[in-house]
Amino acid sequence: MNGILLIDKPVGMTSHDVVYQVRKAIHEKRIGHTGTLDPLATGVLVLCVGNTTKLVKYFTEHDKTYLAEIAIGYTTDTLDSEGKITATNAVVSLTDAQADSVLQSFLGHSEQIPPEYSAIKVNGKKLYEYARKNQEMPEIAPRQIEIMAINRTTPVTVEKGIATFSFFVHCGKGTYVRSLCRDIGVELDSCATLTALRRLSVGAFTIAEASPLTEVQNGKINLIDPIEKLGMSKLIVDAETAFRVKNGCFLAPERFASRQDTLLYDESDVLLAIYTFDETINMMRLSVLF
């Protein structure tokens, strides 16, 4: 069983929980996900099944879209509503226009500090391991992120010192929506936390294509061909070159349409490999052998 399986992750489960349940349901041990979702979050979880696990690295680079709900007036240690409240700052008033202005200020490239409760490794240990053991947190380096679009989707409501609204965000790799909510709160001279999150898409994969976990557990399995989703150019090679490809030989970049990752096929249109450009030797080298 090989291909991409899209799961609409239910709330309350970790991504690893979902992988475990899918392994049991389809009797396939080789399953890898291309980016975690926190237990609070729902939505698109991209699973690579069988031989497709070789392609995990290509699907982790994709941009993502989310629908998020933010509460302004308090924050937690995890930066979401599942954590312990660490600070409060009652909101007296917040208009739609004020919220929109702050949201638009995050468009483009910027630096973001990841949450303390995250799987990023510092000094060989994941950040959440420091946090859970109440150990001194190492310095967390900011990361470059990109926000392509961000728009409020519900009116701002203020009740008992807490302002809430939902927003849509289209962001690049490595963006933490929890951290984004924290930073939105700071820009509004308050503090904030993420209260709900739904991932709508990962690259070309959309929520419309995703299956509920219960359907997969009941035997309804919809595998997607990963090759068409890679968006790579195609190169057909002769028999001699096909033999060299199977043995992992380097190839001259002049044979390729570009120096981007390329799918190589033999003359019978059988997929052989993915080649990538290695700038250290100015050659195209084997990345994945099928």
C-alpha cells in the first residue's frame, strides 16, 4: 500500500496517536507524517504510506493555511487554551478596525520566537522537555517566517475582559500559530492565547480531500498519487543513463531543464528516481531511488 493518505485529524489526539491508529487500521508499519498538529488542532494531516515515506521531506516544505481563534486578555505556558494561565490583562475595548490593522502588520517576512512547548531541539533536547521538567529554558533563537495572507473572519467580541475573534492565515514553513497569537496580543498591548485551530491545507492538499479517521478505521481508504503533487519537472533518460541512475551516479546539470528537483523516468515511462542539484560539486545527484 503506497501513496498519500490525508486525515482530518480530530481534536484531542496527537499526530502520533493518529499514525498509530492508521497503522492498526491498514496494517502498514511504514507511515510518516509531514508536520505535526497539536492535540488542540484539527484538520489536514498528510501521511506518507509505504514507499511514499521516501518523499516525506518534500512535503514538509509546503506552505499551510489555517483558521484560528484567538483570545486576547490572558496567556498560558503553552500559548494555547490547554495550558496553565501565566498572565492576564483585561481588554476594555477592541474594534474590528484595530484588530484588522494589527493582523495586517504581520504580512510578509519577519522573525518569530517558537513556543517553549514545542519539539524544536536545542542542545540535543526538545524544548518541551525543558518546560515539562521545569528546567531552565535555553535561549530560543528566532526563526524566519512568512505570512502570505491574514484576515479576520468573525467580528471582535469583548466579554468579561476577554476579546475573541477568528482569523484565516496563509503561512510558510516553520510558522507557529500559537506564537503568532502571542505576538498579536503584544501588538494590542495585552497578552493572548490560541483557543482553536483548524488546518485547511498543506501545499496542494486540502481539507476537502481529507478523510475522517473513523472512515479509515472502517476500511474506507483513499490513497493519493504523490508524484502529481510534487510539482516537479520530468526527464526521460536512455537505457545507459537509467543504469547509471540506478547505481546512484552523478549527472551533468546541462542535461536537465533546470537545477530544480527533477523526476527521472526510463524510456518505458517507469519512474526511476528524483535528482537534486548539489552546488558543492556543481552536479545533479540522486536524492530518492524508487
